[in-house]
Amino acid sequence: MASQSDQHFSSYPQQQQMNNRRGFSYVKAVTANQPTDLNLAAREFYPKAAPSFPPQNLPLAGVMHSNATTPSFDMYSSMPKPSHNLLDAVHTSPALTPSGSPPMQLGLASHQPSSHSLNITSAIPVHQLSLQQSTQQLTRQQADLVQESIQGTTYFYAKDEYVSPTSRQTFPGYSVYTGVPSHIYHMKPNTNSQDFFLQDEIKKEILHKQAIVMSEVEGVTDIPSEVDKYCNLVPLELFSKHHVSGRFRYTHSVYKAVNQKDGLTYCLHRLHGFKLTNPKCMTVIDQWKRVSSPHIVALREVFTTKAFNDNSIVFVYDFHPTAQTLAARHFTNVSNGYSSPFNIDGSARPFSAGKGARHAGQLSESSIWSYIIQLSGALRIMHAHKLTAFGLHPTKLLVCNNKLQINCNGILDVINFDSNMSTLSQPQAEDFHSFGMIVLALACNSELAFRPEQLKASLEHVKQNYSPDLNHLIRYLISRPMDVNINQVMPMIGARFYVELESVENRMLKIEHELNKEVENGRLFRALTKLNTILERVGFTDISWAETGDRYLLKLFRDYVFHQTTETGAPWLDMTHIVSSLNKLDAGVQEKICLTSADETNVIIVSYQELKRCFDNAFNEIVQANVKQTYGTS
């Protein structure tokens, strides 16, 4: 009588035939008493008739475009592949067929038997091997296998048949704007219309900056046309020849100018009537030139000049359009000598009047902490380079898009240069003290807050309206501790660093998304440029060149895209139709359209693929003629 094990194996051929009819081949069971052939090659774990990927009839969503000017996607084969798997796009029915199994969704390099396939038939039976021999043989066999875990199940493949997940990915032969990513879509209020262009607020900001960079001045006679290698000087601040800067002790003026060597725009800070007496101070200027921080305005060079009919020294910095000083941004509400959150209406009353009443015009605590984080980062970089700002002042701090920058660096180093200064501990401690005073002024929304007679009322205002952490930080900084350093300030900021980091990351993601849209717009602009280079061209090879052959099809396509009318004869304007048609032309898809001449005597049905061929041939013909004319070669 056959054993239970024998019965199991005797029924296996029938089960195998049934599975083979379904297109599958499964691994045979193995027992220690009855060794049998076990082929662990990858083909044993896959359907014999595994479908190819991607399916030929799978529609490609969003098929749009490709461009002759865009590198082929074959060039990207050497680049790192993304971590996501495009196989997820295939939707199967695992509840009805075994095709939902993970191995079903994987591709094989080859379905042919491999020379590296593991076959236990040719090996010595397991029960005849010693423990050491068995271990050595299994180790050699395992070395020829690749192990992969998918959804909790472990699969083994022969090395020559294993296809890594990254090599199974497929990429389209075209580029396309894929729309708003989910993490960007949920950042802003949803809109019913699809936005393919730059957001209005970002566009307005960029155009405003460009207008400032290109601005010129007229009717000013006391500004030289050229200073050293800089020209097109435009004053950025109103100044009086008799006004002396309290911080620099010299008349100070600011200009925008263009460098004639690199064509870039810079900001020039000029000290009137300054004569450089100790050239050794330029060593400090060289140190400032090496400082690089997003919160420190970069110093590029310093030179003396007599172009203004006096001895002047000019400090050249990077130019940041639309930037305001911190004083102009937050402390401009001055009326009757008062500037505070307690007299917004401008009435003359003492600073402490109405203390404790939180006014809507005051800065939020999150904004103050953002300024604190940015200023502390700038001081960290500055002090690490063994430099100092000799105290911070609201008129020497720039704010642009909520980004704070320390400006006018190096000017006081030249004015107060002392070759005998052995340590910077005292000036750096003054930086932290002025840091605390600026934070106090921001919390009170007034430059009067840090005056000695108002200091007590200001601190009480902070205590009543802001968190204990902010109150503790301000009191610590203005107490003038001599051993203060940035490492002591950073723990007081604590986890608020993460809030600032998240804010910066979110803004970066939004701007990157806007860039993605403009990349595609630039590609369509190139397609339009080529198309208009071909159309209506007169006198090229012959008079009728633009009206015959491939060029005539392109002319009809131009009318199809831009010159369609409604049933009543009114112009039909549809941006979606224009963008979609240009994308399909750029990609050369197989979709067919009907082109009709204006008099309706010619009706042609043509595919975008054929139009792209005509498009490329006509443009290449023009390019070759241009090269031949320019270089005398064909």
C-alpha cells in the first residue's frame, strides 16, 4: 500500500498538467526520504506564458511631446534610476487569476534554461553527506542565487536570469508636464482650472526685480557717468551732502551700477571724503570676500576713487532688487516723534501708554523667531571667520521676501581699523547685545524700545504678549554676557529651527514646481520658433518653396491651430487646443487630424507623426542652407 507521501507524488502529474494548461509551473515538493529534482531557477517561479510589459494595448496617459532639441531618453540610461516602479501602473485582478502574484509582475531576462540553474539531481543525496559537506555544498549553491523579498514572500533567482527592479523600469520617449504633484496640490487652495503658467505673485515679483535692475536716472548732473569699471550709476537712497551717517561718521550714499567687465549689476556704497591711510586694512576685506552665506550680503571689492571730485572709498556688494532695510520695513510709523504699537493713530503720548495691549499691527511671534534664526545663522558664519559686524543696526539689515541679510559688512572694519587689536571677543559680544536690542524692537514694533528710559516698559510688554522663551532670549542677550557665543544661543531657539526649515522647504518645492512648468513652456517656444522660421519664407531656393510640399502641410497645420473659427465665423480661441496640438506635433504621435485650406478646396488627413517629419525636414533644410552660406560647406 502506498504511503501518504507516495500518494501525494503520484497525484502530482495530474495537478501539474492542470497548472500547465493554465500557463503556470510550480516547484515540486521535496522530502528528505525521497530526493527529487529541484530547479530553483527563476523560470520555475513564473508563469510560462508571462505577459510582456508594458502591454502593447495599454494606453499611455498624457502622451504629448518629444523634441529634436531635447536629448533622447536613451541618453538617460547612464543616470541613476528613480526608486519608484512603473509596474504599479498595470492593474490586474489578483482575486480572479494568479497574475496578481508579485512574480507575475516581474520580467525575466531570459526564459531559457540557465547554466547556473541549481539542480540537486546531480548532487550527492543529502542523507549521504556529512554535516560539513552539506554546509559547503549549500553555501556554493546559494552563491549562485539572488534573493528578493516581495510583499513578505522570499523568491530565489539564478544570477543570469535575475533582473533588478531598476532595470525593469521603462521610460517614455517624450517629455511632458505631468501636472501639479500631490504634495504641491495640497499646499494651496484647489482651483477648478488647470494652471500651466507661472503664478501671478511670483511673476509680479520677478518682473518688479527686473524693472529695478534696468532702471535709469535722468536729470542728475552730479553723478559721474563712470566710476572705475562701473557705469550707469543710479542712486538708491536720497541723501544730503550735509547729512553725516551716525553709524559711519561720514556722508554715505548708495548706488546701483553695472560692471563693464561681466555685465552684472552691483550695489555701490560710497563714503564721501574718506582718505585711506592704512592699506593693511585690506587684509580684513580679503577675509570678508571669502564669507559666503545667504544671510550676509557678499562684499566683492573695495577701491578708492576721485571720480566724484573728492577722495571717496567705494564698497561693492551684490545687488538685491526690492530689498528694504529692516528699519524701513517695520519702523516707518513715525509721527510726533513716536513710533510704537501704542500710538498707531499718531497721537503724541508716551511709549508706555497702553502697555500690555496687543495691537494687530505687531509682528507675530513666528515671524520674530524666523528673524532670530536667520540672524543667528549669519552671526555664526561671521564669527567662525573671525570677523565681526561691530554691532547690528536696523538700517544695515536688509529684508527681501522675508529673508534677512546683514549689509554693509567691512565698512566699519576699514573705518575703525586697528592693527593692534588682538582679540575680537568684545566686538563679537557687542554683536549679540545689538542682536537682542533688535529683537526687542521687533517685539515692540518700535525703534524706541531699546532706549534706556523705555527699556523697562519694553521688557514688560514682551513678557505680557509673547512666550517665556522669547522673553528669556531677549533678556539674556541684552544683559551683555562677555562669554556669550552662538552655541549658547542656539539651544534657546530649540525646535523652532524645524519650523523654519519646513517653511523654507515648502517654498523651495513650490518654486521648483513653477520651474517645471516653465521648462515645458520653453520647449513649446522653441517649437513655435522653428515653425515660424519655416512658414511664409520668401526667396528660399525658389519663390514657391513655402507653399509646396511639406511646407504646405505645415501652413495648413498653422491654420488648424491658430486660425479656426466658430460656426458663426467668429475667431475660436482655445489655449488648451493650442498647447495640446503643439505638444502632439513635438512628440510626433500617431493621432490623425483633418487639415483644410482656407477656401476648403483641399482637405488632407494626416498624422502628427507625418507632420513632425515634414517639420524636421523643412527646418533642417533651412539650417543646412545657413551653414553652407556661413561656413561655405555643405
